[in-house]
Amino acid sequence: MKLSGNDVSLDLELGYPGKSQHEPIRRQVVQALKQAGAANVAVSLSSRVVAHAVQRGVKLIPGIKNVIAVASAKGGVGKSTTAVNLALALAAEGASVGVLDADIYGPSQPMMLGIAGRPESKDGKSLEPMEGHGLQAISIGFLIDIDTPMVWRGPMVTQALEQLLKDTRWRDLDYLVVDLPPGTGDIQLTLAQKVPVTGAVIVTTPQDIAIIDARKGLKMFEKVGIPILGVVENMSSHVCPKCGHLSHNFRHRRRREDVPRLRHRAARPTAARRGDPRQADAGKPTVVSDPDGPVAEIYRPHRAPLRRQDRRVAARHDLQVSQYRGAEHVTINPTAGSAAWLWSTG
């Protein structure tokens, strides 16, 4: 901050990607300073993502500040779609983002990102990441034919994951989003023991059969010391594009007693408002094909200003969801940590 009489010049640096919030914040700061008596105010904003804490004893990976694991422990709940849209939303806010498709048996990211071809190796030892929609990406799907099954045992799969992660020349990533396969097996264990993970996002659907497995996935991350950033309840409802009627894809109970067992904050249920599953099939996920739509807005790191009581709730990570039953949805607020998901009642 520089002062010259009644003139004020101020440089602000956000510790998270928030390009869409720069101008609103700048206007608020200018207004506040003028109300305090400043005559002329100049405010400059920028963002700088910092690396957050990871598991003890795990070496950091050059070129990657934060690793976010997106897991489900249950197949078919929209984990890969959530992972790619989260990555695209972070990139849209100005972050440098990569996607690692860790599903060796069933890679999805090449199709979802609309990327074809093989990665280049300039030195014969490492791979250059592929690029799509501003994301760096690597997947076993880039190295094999689309119809080739991966008939591999666990050790070969985990070795392939380590090579994809560590032998790729990632270029200064703020976030690497890892799209994990379903389950709690070799891939997940390798990730927990050898990869510096900032936190995990659990994806589920509002049905008992999915929540049972999501709970297992959450407990697995807890055992290995990886914090849970949030739980996403996916596919909860559909909004008719013609009349706007909201229909619940599963029984409309949303029993609050289901979520507390997961113990961590749940994300706002995603409604398929004008969403089309063919978008991802065509290589243009929702955040790219409809960036200003309500579904893309759900994935953005900034949803709404937090009330004061929400900040107090967010600061108490040891409390259970059952204590926040009045909350209706969440907003992502990376100021509390890399893509931390906080309750918002407003």
C-alpha cells in the first residue's frame, strides 16, 4: 500500500485462483477506501496459488503445487465428469491445471477432453502432457488403442500410474486433478503412499448403495492421512429444459442422517439444468460447452459470499455434518485451503 496525501495505491494478492472475482473485489475495496476518506484509489489484484501440506514422508513432485484426488469408490456416479469439470473451472479462474487419468483399466479423460493422438517424448525418457481446453493431461488412453483392454495385474497397474505421474513433464501446475478409478485398491493405496496429495473429493449419488461405498472411500483416505475436501452429491435432480420443473432422479429424501456418517461437508447437489451427457462424449464438458450456465456455475471456486457464521463453521474441521443440518448448500472457498468446500446458508 502506498499513501500520498489522500491518494491510495494498493496491491492485493489472492492465495487462490479467482480471476472472475478480481473486479468485484477491486470495486468493493475502492468503495470502502473512498468511504474512509481517500480521494483517489488505485487497486491492483493478482492471484498466486501456494502449495499446501501433504502426507508426511512423501516427496513433492517437481512442477506440481497441489494434487487433488477425485474418488468415488463406486462406479457410475459421475466421478470422471466431476473431475474434468472441476479442473476446467479452476483453469477458468486463472489456475494452471492438469488432469491425470488414473483409471488404467477404463480411461475416460481422452474422450471427455476431446484429445486424440500420442504424447511426444523429446528426450526418450519422459512424456510431454497432451493439451485440451487449456488443461495439461495424461492418460493410458493416449498410449493404447481405444479397443485394447488392459489385462494387467495390480503391480503393473501401479507401476503404470507412477510412470504417468512422475515421467510426465508437467509445466508449473497449480493443481493436478487425479481422476481415480472406482474402489479402494492398489491405485488408491499407491496414491496415498507415494503421491503428495493435498486433499480428496468424494463423489456419490443420493442412494444408499452409492453412499455405502463412498463412506468406505472416505475412511480409506482418513486412514492414510489425506484430508477430505468435500463430498459431492451428484445426479440428485433434473430440471426440465422446457418447463423448468425439477424432478428428483432418486427418491427425494436426502436424509440428513446419511450425510453425517460421511462426517465431512457435502457439496450442493448438482441438478442437470440444461445439462447434456453428450457434451462430455463430444469432448466438451459442461464448463466448456455452457460456461455461463447454472451447472458450470456449480463447479466454480466462488459461488457466493460467506456469512460470518459460515466462516466459523468452516474453521472447525473436526465437527460433523450432523451439526449443520440447517445448511442448504456449499461454496468452494480456496482461501481456507486448496479448493476447500465450505457450508453456506445464504
